[in-house]
Amino acid sequence: MSLTDRRRNDTKDRIIDNSASLFATKGYNNTSISEIERLSGLKPGSGGLYRHFTSKSEILLEVVNQYHLRIVGLRNKLKGNYSGDIEADAKFILNELITFMSSEHNMLAITGDTNGIPGLVRTAISDTWNDGYGIFVDLFCAYGFDDEAAKLAGVLTLGAISHFVFHLANWHATPLELGFNSFIDYWGKQAILLLNEFNSK
Amino acid sequence: MSLTDRRRNDTKDRIIDNSASLFATKGYNNTSISEIERLSGLKPGSGGLYRHFTSKSEILLEVVNQYHLRIVGLRNKLKGNYSGDIEADAKFILNELITFMSSEHNMLAITGDTNGIPGLVRTAISDTWNDGYGIFVDLFCAYGFDDEAAKLAGVLTLGAISHFVFHLANWHATPLELGFNSFIDYWGKQAILLLNEFNSK
Amino acid sequence: MSLTDRRRNDTKDRIIDNSASLFATKGYNNTSISEIERLSGLKPGSGGLYRHFTSKSEILLEVVNQYHLRIVGLRNKLKGNYSGDIEADAKFILNELITFMSSEHNMLAITGDTNGIPGLVRTAISDTWNDGYGIFVDLFCAYGFDDEAAKLAGVLTLGAISHFVFHLANWHATPLELGFNSFIDYWGKQAILLLNEFNSK
Amino acid sequence: MSLTDRRRNDTKDRIIDNSASLFATKGYNNTSISEIERLSGLKPGSGGLYRHFTSKSEILLEVVNQYHLRIVGLRNKLKGNYSGDIEADAKFILNELITFMSSEHNMLAITGDTNGIPGLVRTAISDTWNDGYGIFVDLFCAYGFDDEAAKLAGVLTLGAISHFVFHLANWHATPLELGFNSFIDYWGKQAILLLNEFNSK
DNA sequence: AATGAATGAGCCTTCATTCAT
DNA sequence: TATGAATGAAGGCTCATTCAT
């Protein structure tokens, strides 16, 4: 089936995929409909995309929603599967999250350049982050933290990691030229430390 | 120059100031030259701004540079003025930084929406962050951390805080609906904890 | 064909009917093929309409032609059925025409917004008007006017009435805020007056 | 001063003039900004027009307003300058109006194709018409008609004339292929007749 | 130093129409 | 007969930038 075949029925998916990477690479406002069309096998500027989406922001919403689904999928996969050894679990989860963020790291970059975005999308992005934090919250709660403390630690944890990734993606350098791996290692240790400290109280 | 002369011949400064707040409020790409001109007392759309800057990104560079200077100023002010009580110092610095970020919180928002920006500016922004992290690095180093550990802790600390602020500014909600103050309190406690732990080794 | 079959195989008719009211309500150029399709039970944007018409202007032609047929029908119904009392006949015809224009007043609105229309359609519309004027021409001729005078009076009569209706439809106000009924009353009296005057010569 | 000279300062006027004739020739919605720009010596599609007008409908408003001013000018010129001989005055005014409409007949055509026009413009057009009718109202009032009757006669008179002109401009043929002059002659006679009739009451 | 005017490139979107199924 | 997909052309509008004054 050639790219110009009018029978293609996966165009919508291709639009979502290409939009996701374009939004991440260049930002939402700097990505033009034409460019999405070109990458998706449609004639740029011909508006073929509008058969599949009614507006540019609707694409963003879909992109965010799909990312959200994957985050929730990861969260569910990790939740309640703990070993009893909090250190081991924390390390495992950290690795899983890093792997996830590596393959999907584009999505983090979307968070910049969202001026003029409808409130619906803003909410969707906020919700997505909340499920991201939730991965840590689940863990911390399972090991006896109270709800509030678990939330605070979760936001702290994912916030620091994503800041690192975001910095790298945006400014084309790591913070203080630190290596990504050493940052993750360090953060892992700190997290364990905090958990033990809290547990001992 | 008398006090009443201060408003004269300062078009360039006004452009920088107004650009800073516009970039922060609406994002770099969503801020038009015309709008900067209007706020700066120039006829919008007449290009009067180009007497002072050769391009829009040059303004951004200047805005970032001035912010950088202020960050460096804060860093120098705080550096080497430690009390000997690490806990007290950490709390003090955290408060100073929060105060600074509150009055300048706009600048954090600039970090989104900077696609299509020249590498020169990217570097300037990266450098600015590095001096931000440096405030904590200085502290940690002064109390005996080795350089690498201090850097890691610095990036961790500022990263987590700025993620929180950025999330709020962009998505119009706090992460997991946590209060800003409880987040800061918690983070302060954790930082002290980590410092002591490291020191005790 | 039974009563319940009436709704079948009449897509073409539905297209014409819906087009007529859409053209009238929103104007020809502001009515999209998609919209006609949606109202006519076809999937909008799928071009199903092109099974029945080769182009948008062909629909307009058909719409105009059907309107023309109805006008001719009215003309034939009224023609040659005169009472001998010219005043009574004139009043009767005026009322019939007003009634007709009320139920079909949409069509008058089509006469705006027809730019870019093929000459064929222009001619059809012109012909339609001519049969409209003809209703009065028939009457005036029957009572002894010469052909030219009857034509002039006919154009005068219908022209003034349709101007009023058109003004109201377009500018959402009546000319000089006159009431429609008083305008019609007045115009009826004038027409009679002119007829008598001519007859008396 | 060449067409490409950036010092030109009559561009706004040229835009208005060219818009007036384009709107009349092709209708408002069928006239593109690019086309107005091309005719006005601006590069089509470059948006140079937007230095002079903030939107397309603002141009239309200006075009209508200027036409309105000229109508009011004519009305004032003709008003209160009557000879005492109603027949002579009516003929004179009719001729003046025909002359005016001939040189400005484009404007009548604007009245079609105005879908999507802001209410402000609709009102302006309605007002313009009202001052057109007013030319006759002034006359009729001066010769003793009561206000209401004068209004009715005024709308009747201008309505019939403009319908004729409009029909010609739109459908490229005269109603019933009547000559314009004979229509005007006839209408002049009828008007006089009506006036006398009313006066004799 | 500032301004009015113009420009070129681009943007999101609409839509009549075509084509393969 | 009807549909999903695609396309080309256009449309109104924005904006960084240039240029002559």
C-alpha cells in the first residue's frame, strides 16, 4: 500500500505519532500543521489533516492523552508488586521510570511552549503529571508513609528527575555537566535514605 | 544625572524590562515586537526597537544575561557567609532563593517556549541555571562535601523546587494539589537530613 | 409507490430542498457542500452529493429552476381569471403574491451572494424574475394597457415590493422603519390609482 | 513618486477606492484581501493592507460610510431648494439621483453577498439607504404630504429604481428587457401623478 | 532616535472536487 | 449509491524585519 494510496486507514495514528515527536522537538506553537502533514504522508498545506482532527489543539490533546494512558499503564504495572525490600523496589521503579522516560523523553519537552493552549489540554497535562508522581506515591504509601508525606516525596522525586531531563532537552547540556547516570544513582540513594529515615520515626 | 532625568535615554532598558515580563507572561514566541514597542513607549509596528537591538533573539539574550547577573549577585552575596551551623545556613539560603524566585519567578516561565532560539541564547540560559545550582553547591562544598556530591545535591535541590514552580505556572494547578509552603518545608527538612547523613560518613 | 416509500430514492430531491433553504438562509457562497450533505442524510465531506450533481452551481441552477416553475405555476393560475373589476383583481393578485413570497421568501435572499456564478444560472434567475413581473403584466394587459406600459408597471410593482423584502432580510430593519403591512396597503392603492389613470386616457 | 515608494501616503484612500469597486463588482465575500492589495499597489498576500485597516469588514464599513456621506451630501444639496412647481422638482431630483447612481452604481451591488458581516456594517448600510429614501421624503414633505405618506412614497420610489439597477448589475440583463430610460421616464410620470392625486385630496 | 510604510514568509483553516472502494 | 481519504487552491491574518525619511 503506497503512501499516496487513498485507502490508507492509519493516517490518524501517523498524525498522532508525528505530532508527538514534532511537538517535543520544536514545541507546540513552532510546529505547523503543514509539517505534520508532510511527515504523515499528506500534501503539506492541503489541510488533509483536518479530516482526522478538527483543530491543532485537538491533536495535542490526543497526544497528551495517549501519553497519559501509557503513564497510567506503567503505574498500574508497578503498583502493588512490591518485594518487601524497599530499597530494591525503589531502585527497580527508578530504573523502570528512567527507561520509560528515555523512550518517551520527547513528551517532557512538550511542557514548554504551550501558550494559547485550551484549558482542557492544560488539565490533561496536569493530570498526566499527577499520575507520574503517583508511581512514587504508590510505593511510599505501600511502605507506611502517610498520604501527605508520600505525595511530597513523589513530587520531589519525579520533579528532580524531570528537571534534569528537561534541562538537557532544552539547553542541550546537562546541569553542571553532570552525567545522567551519576545523577540517577545519587538520587536513588537519597530516596532510600529518606525512606529509611521516615520509617525509623 | 538627576533623579528626574532617570526616565530619559533609557529606552533600551525599558525594552529589556518590558520584554522580560512579556516573555515570562506570554512566552517568547507569543510576544510580538510590536507589543514590546508599545509597552516601551515606541510606536508599535514601526520597528523603532531595531535602533537598540538587531533581532528579537538578541533581546532575549540580554534579558537572560541580566537575569544571570542577578543570580550571580545573589550567589556571591550568599557565598562564604556561613554561620557554621549547616542547618541554619541551609534554611536561610532556601528562604533567600524562594524570595528571589518569587520576585523573579517570571524568568522561570521563559524557559518554556524557546524553540527556534539561537544556540548562543541556549548556552546563556544553561549558564544561568548552573549559577542557580551553584548557590547550593557553594554551601555544600563549604561544609565538606566533595565537589561532585555537592553538584548532585545542588541540581537535585533547585530542580525539584523549580519543577514545582514551573508546573504551577504552566498547568494552573500545583502537583498533586500540594501547597507550596508544605512542599518547601518538606524539602528543607530533607535537604538538612541529607547533609547530615553525608557529613556523618 | 406507497406513502412510506416516499422517503426512499429521493436523495436528489432532498438535496435540492435543503440547498434551497441553505442558500436562502446563509447565501450561496456561504453554504458548503458538506452542510448540504449533512442535511440531506449523506456523510458530510464525502462527496456523496456528486452522485447527483456535477457541481455546486448545478444545484443552484436546479434550485432556481424549480422556483421558476412555481412562479410560472402561480402566473398561470392567476392569468385570465379576472373578474372585470380591475381594482378587485389587483388586490387579489397582490395578496396572492405576498402569500407566495412569504412562503418562499427565502428565494429572494438568494439573489444576493451569487458572485462567481455561471452565466447559465444568471440567465435562469433573470428569467425567473421576468415571470414574476409577468404576473402583473398579464393583469395590466388584460385590462387594456399596451404591452410596454404593462411591462413598466409590472417591473415597478414587483421591484418596489421585493426591494422592501430584501432590505428587511439583509439589513435586519425595514426601510425607514415602516411597517410591512402599511407599505403593502399603500402600494396597492397606488397601483389601482395608476391603472385607473391609464385606463381613463 | 513611484508605486513602490515607501513614502506614499495615500495608500489608505486607494484601498478604499479599490475595495469599493471590487466589492461592487464581485461582492464582499468574493473579494480577497490579496486582490485589494494588488490593485492598491501593495504586494498581494503580504498583509500590507493591515497597516491601514484592522480587518476586512473595517474596510467595508469605511466604504459604506463614505458612500453614506456622499448620499447625505446629495440630500442636503437637493433639500429645500424647491421651485414651487412639484413636477419640475420631481423630474430634477430624479435626474440628479440617476446621475448619482450612475456614477456610483457600484455601491448598489454591494448589497448582495454580505453574509457574515458585523452588525455595525449592517446598520451603516441600512442608514445609508434611509438617507437615500430621504431625498424623496424631503421633497414630498415640502409639498404637503404628511410624514408617513412621504416615507411610503420615498421607499417606493427609490426601491423601484434601485431594483432595476440591481437587477441589471446582477443578472446582466434589464427586467423584461426594458430600456433604462423608458423605465425612468415612466416612473417619473407615475410619481408626479401620485403627488397630484394626493395633493388634490 | 524614531516612525510610517511595506514585505515575505508563514500560519491555521475551509472547501469544492476527485478517486478508489 | 455512498463513503473515507486526499488534494489544491485559496482565504484572512500575523509578524519579524527592512527601508526611507
